[in-house]
Amino acid sequence: HRLVNSQKTVEGTVANIVSQIATIFFLHFVGFLELNLNTIIISFVGVTVNAILEAKTDQVDNLFLPLVTFFIFSLRI
């Protein structure tokens, strides 16, 4: 199932989100991250925005996406 106006698929975007969230929880499990409700919410928003932007951009996503994601992860609620 292709996304509207994109060569990317819905399945790929969902897999992107799930794999990033799984990695965050794995890093928490092994003791590299401390998670609480606020950091979980920020992480989910950052990962989701990252996946959507990755699906909608065709070029320079390797430069743009880490900056956007870092900015979102740096937010405090």
C-alpha cells in the first residue's frame, strides 16, 4: 500500500516506527536510557515525525531527519 504522492509504503513506515520504538525500549532495558512517561511521549512523537518525514522526502533526508529528530528529542514537557 503506497502512501499518497510517495514511492514509500504504509507497511514500511509502520515498520520504521516500530523498529525505532523497539530500539528505544531495548536501550532502556539494558540500562542506557531512563524512560518515564514524558520521555516515552517525546520519543513516540519524535519517531513518528521522523518516519512521516522520511516517507515524504525524496532527497537530503540523511541530513534533515537527524536534525529534526534531535530537536524533538531535546524538547521537555
